[in-house]
Amino acid sequence: MELDLLTLGLLALAALLAGFIDAIAGGGGLITVPALLATGMPPTMALATNKLQSSFGSFSATLYYLRRGLIDWRTMKWAVACTFIGSTLGTLLVQRIDASLLQKVLPFLLAAFALYFLFSPRVGDEDRQRRLGLVPFALLVGTGVGFYDGFFGPGTGSFFALGFIALAGFSMARATAHTKLLNFTSNIASLLFFILGGQVAWVAGLSMALGQFVGARLGSKMVVTRGTRIIRPMLVTVSLVMSVRLLWQQHPEWFAWLG
């Protein structure tokens, strides 16, 4: 699909903003997927191209967090493997099964997550006691959320962050860092199958990749320097915005009072 230079530039700017938000709280797809659809791309191609550009953002954020010592790779190998397998299975299954049920339930799950992040006294700057061992955590969170990302996708960052905070006892900064590692893993798994299906718009995706890489680096730096002060409000805001947006798509009549 051919796009003019102005459109490619606007897509790169959208990706920069999305990368910044994604590195902190996830939800960048709220910006990039509509931007890609606005170019006239078919939905499947837009989703595939979004996986390409978001892979660069999640890689940039993961690399930054690794260099700052916020990711312990040795304890994450099982979670990475399970996330890859889960995302692969989800990507294969979504081509055969209707995801409409998940779409109906998701807004309420995201709203619940927002309330958890907002009011839970356990969410803070300090690590706490782990509730699940490495392998059970990998099987439950890695496989489960990875499958969800390959099958549907919106809110994946919130699911991973909740798992790390509530079940692994991570601080918000460490949870955010490890979330990007698993996000990158699930993105790559899905992207491979989209490439095999010939669905990726390479020029648009690579143009956005540059913006994603820069935006993710800036967002990652913000997490390291400001910690919970920026992560908690961003997680709450992004989760609520995604919830409202999905409800608006599913039930526009509920918002008729807005005029």
C-alpha cells in the first residue's frame, strides 16, 4: 500500500506519542491502530503493521530497562518462553474463532484494573513478597496474557502489570520494565505469523518504527526518573480511556447524552 510522505510523517509522529505512553503504561495502540485505519488500510493489515511498529517500541523500552538493571533476565526465561507460546497460539486461534465475547467483557476488566491501581495500598515503589513461583507465574501470566495478546490485544500491558504487581510482588517500576519485556515477546510472536500471511505494510510500519523507538526511549527514561509518581496515574488513565473507548464502540447509545 503506497502512502505519501506527509501521511508517513504523521504516522511516525503518532507512533512517537504511542511509544512514550506504551513505555510507561501501555495502551499505545489506542493511537496507532486508528491512525493506520485512517489511511484506508484493511483492518487485518492495520493490526499486522501495528505489531511491526510496536515491536520496535517494546524493544527500545526493554533495552533501556535492561541497561538500567530493572530487568532480571535470569528469572524471566520461563515467562518469556510461555509468553511466546501463548501469543503464537492466540494468533493462530483468532483466525478461526470470533473474539466478540472478549470485546464485550474487556471494558469492565480494564475499569476494574484502573480501580485496583488507584486504590490498592500494595502498589508502590517497593517490592513485596512474591505470591507465585517462577514457573507457575510463567504458566499463568506468561501463557495466559500472551495468548490474549495474540488473540485480541487491547489492554495487554495492564494485564501484565497487574500480574507482576499482584502475583510477583514487584514494585511499579520493576513491573513496568518486565511488562515491556513480555510485551516485546508477544509482539514478535504475533508479527512472525502476520509476516508469513503477507499482511504487513512495510513502508508505513518502518516509518512508524522510528517514532516508536524514540518515544519508547523517552517514556522509559521517565519511568526510571519519576517512578510511581508517573506510572500509577498513567496506568489508571490509560485503562479508563481504553475502557470508555471500547464501550463507545460497542454501545454508542449509552453516550447519546453527549450530543
